[in-house]
Amino acid sequence: MRRGIVSSGLLLVLSAGTVIAGGTPNGPDVIVSTIGTSLDENGIIGGIGAYSMTTVSCNLGEADAIWIDSGALDTEHPVIGQNMYRLKDGRFEQIGQAWLKHGFCAADVCSCGSPCEVNGSCDWLGTHATDTYGAGLNASQPGMGPKSEVNPWTGDFPYPYILNWSQSGNAIFKRLQIVQTDLDPSLNAGALYFGESQYICTDEVEMNRYNNVSHRSVVVGGQTGSGQWMLSFSGATVVQKPAITAWAAADPTVTLVDVDVPNDGRFIVGYKVTEITGAEGSQWDYEYAVYNMNSDRSAGAISLPVDDAVGVTNIGFHDVPYHSGEPYSGTDWGSTRNAGTLRWSTEAYVINTNANAVRWGTIYNYRFRADQPPTPGQMTITLFKPGTPTAVFANVMVPSAPPPPACAGDVDGDGDTDSFDLNIILTDFGCASSCAGDVDGDGDTDSVDLNILLTDFGCIP
């Protein structure tokens, strides 16, 4: 008897309550066990190169994983994402994404642990069995569907998918697209690159939906005859960890925070603060990366507590382009400062359902420079799609509020301006040298000092 779970949750049972499919509480658990070794160049058009990578899935669960792409259950198969990231000058940014490869016919191979139980059909991936899609298959345009039609938390999608069903196009159509200047070694000295793959499945229980992403280091080589930068993998696949974890692995000053949306999915917030010293003293660069692993509700705004008295410059934003007909807007997020908050946002869902939200399988970046050092604070992630809650939160570092200005009339140095300070000035009035009541620092105690004190009288910082 083969073991499996139908993703609708309606397991077939006998009258006595025995699960016919043999499913267990853990169910299937599909991971990306290997990325590569192949990383193909598929062509270049207008300075944008297309790439694809080999991906190997492994079912670590206690039930067979469903892999059906035809018939009544044709929506019951995984979809496979491919992404590329760059770590440069302390910033971890996404530089490319592909449409989704739709899985078909699991070719069970015992190569990811034991006990391995292969399934005799194409429709299930057995326990501790693997299934491989070569770089060529993952670049096959007729089998690639849009991310916009997939709910990454439930795995639900229409099939046949609606947008560009079974269509082919030019060399970069639907494939992992990367602007070539983002790879050019002469423009990216010291940069590190990471390829990532993610499997979205329809039949995993919640506890098994957070380990479906793996990544691997990528090296930029020479150029093809058409001028496309060639890429290759380096080192081993880092399994069950999204590429953003490579940022923290490469930089010990980076902190990552998991943020789960109830009944939806997960964000991972990465942040780093760098002190910049100069002739005018220290300033601090604040860098944040918000990764949406599998939240369908997505992020529509990012807010940070930043006191209005903090000097802020170099406010920035970075996203990753959609392409090949995906309906989402590419408009950059704007930023505002108001009432002690620095906020970035896209259009509201009620205005534009296809606004440039932080959707699943993407990283968006937010950054600025401040004249105050870091202190603990809370990032607010306002969710894009309606529902409860409306926001989730991440504990991060933010600029501290500057100290309050000192009281100008505080002669005795106790922090406030009161009658004790007034008595000192009156006693010292007319002094011309080394004067205790010299408020303005011109060397004497006179009416100017008295006026400063009287104006400041009652000051408590």
C-alpha cells in the first residue's frame, strides 16, 4: 500500500477510521536537496541574460508527496522557483527571478536518506526519494507558469494556469532574468552571488512549509560570444535555508528575524547597522532586507520608529523586477517621515491589487543614514492583502532619539534653570574675568547672560 495525503485535506478513510492513503501526522516534507551542478546560460537580449539551474527535490516526510499534473487532480503538483541574489558593499539584494517550473512525473530515486520507499507511479514522490529537474527542463518555457497565480502558503493555483499557458517566447521569456551590469566583475568588485530554489507544495502540513528553500554560492566567469556573463555553482548546496541566511553567514554583524503571519506564511527580516566616521563625527547606515518566504498576504508598507529630531539622509529602496507579462507594478516604493515614523509603502490593495508589494519569493531592501547610534526598536510590516492581523512586527535596531538640548541658563550644572542659577548670576553680575555667571561664554557676566537665563527660566530637559 502506498502512502500519501491529498492536499484538500479530505483523506479517504474506511468506516473504522483507517486512513486508506496511509498518511501520517507529519505527512510529506519536500525540500531542495541539491541545486546544480548545472547553471545554464539561455541567451541575452537588451542587456538582460536568462539563466536556469538544475534542482533536486527530496521528500523527507512520512508520506508520499503528491505530484499529479493531469486529470481531476492536475493542480496537485509542486511548483519550482529560481532566484538570484548579490551581496555587495554590505547590501544583500535580489537581482533576478524566474517564472515557476510546474512539476510533473516524480522519477523516484533513493538518494536522500533512509528508509527510502519509492513510488511506482509518476504521481507521487516516495519517502526519502529524490526527483531531479535539469537546468534545461527548468528553462522549458511551455512548462513555466506565473508566480502571481500561486498561493505560496496553501500551494493552490489554477491549472492550466491562466497567464501565457504553454507559451514560448524569446531567449529570456519566463526564465531567470538578470541585468548583466549586476554581474559585471568590473562593476561589482568583491560581490558574492547566490542561487536559490524553492518548492511550493500542495500537501504539506504547516510545520513542513518552512524548509522548502535552499541556496548555493555562484561564481561569475567569462562571457559568451554574445556577451552574456557565464555563471557556475561553487561549494555545496545549503539545504533548507533561503539565500538571505548567506548574508548572516558572510557578515557577523547581520541579524535575521523570523516573522510569521498567523494562518499565512513567513517573512525573514535581516538588518545591519554600520558606523561611518568622518570629520563631522559619526553617522550610521541602517540596512534592512525583508524576505517574503511564503506569505500570500504580502507586505504593503514597512515602518520604523525614527524620532523627528534624528537627522536622516540617503533614504533608499531596492526591489526585483517582474517580467514576461506578470501583472504586478514595478513602481518603486516612496518614503515619508511623520510623527516619529519613517515609512515606505506601495499603493494600497483597495487602490491597486497588482501594486508592487513584497510578494512571496522576493527580497525588498530599505535603507538610510542617520546621525544617531542604534537602539532596539520594532519594525512594523503592514500586510498588503486584507485580513487579520493587519500587521506583524520584527525586533530590529533603529536610530536612538538624540539627547534633549541642555538648558541654556543652567549655570550650576544640575541640568535645569531655576532660582539657584539666577542667584549665581545676580551675585556675579558685573564680573569681567573667570565669571561664574558667564552664560554666553564671552568672559563676563552682564545683561546678556541675565536675559538668556530669564528666557530659559524653568527649563527642565
